[in-house]
Amino acid sequence: MQLFDFLKRKSVPATIKDTVAPFGVISMPRFSWMILFRDGFDDLALLRTALTKYQEPRQQISSHHLKIGAPAELDIRLTIASHVLAESQEIAAQFPHPDSSAIALCNQRVELSWGMQDDPGLITNLVGFVEPEVRCLVGTCWTFDCDSGQWF
């Protein structure tokens, strides 16, 4: 795995309505934000429970993958693999933040991603539901926009 792979736009196969038959499958770019933190989650069960108060459709894909919202859909993935620490160190070094030394110790992340074609207003609302709930569950965390390289 190469460092900074997480900064590349995610692509997913388009549905048949997004393609013209002679051209085959088209990849749809996705926007992505990461919420970095140190420890806190074993799976997304607590986050899923916390999100029930928002009355948004939720779909549990796996213990580390959740989708929320309709018609715009926010993809939520938890990563607790060993490479997260190395990526956090690289992000902290390449994208300065007043808390860079703490960010470099983050060993878990929740990645939020959505399609470019999704309504920005709906996505903003969904991110506005998820990010505070993650913060409430894990304490200190930092939100990073993978596309612009900015901290929120």
C-alpha cells in the first residue's frame, strides 16, 4: 500500500442509468473526509445507535461499514488497521495543524464518502449528524478533507 492512497478520489462503478451502453462501465468520483482519532471503536454499533435519533434511513453493510441517508447517501467506514497510524503520521507531516503531534498518534479513522452528483446540502446535513456523534463517542478527533487537504 502506498501512502497517500487515501487522498485519491474514490471511484465506484456507475449504475446503468449513468452509462451509455457502447461505453461500458464508467467510474463515478467520490468526495471523502476522514475523522481521525486514537482508539474508541471496535465497530460501528455505537455510532449506528447514536444516529437513530436523526430519523435518516440507515443500512448496516458490515460491522465496519454503514450507510446513512436518502436520496443522498453518506458512506461511513471504520478503519482500525495498522496502516492508519502510518497514514496519520504522513497527514500530520504534510498538512500542518496546531495538533499535528496528537494527530500523528491516531490509529483509527472513520471515512465519510459521497458521490459528486449528490446534493451538497443533503450531504452537509448528513456529515453534520455523523461528525458530532463520532466526537461525542471518542472524545478528541480531527476531521480532514481528503480532496482539498484542509482540516475542519
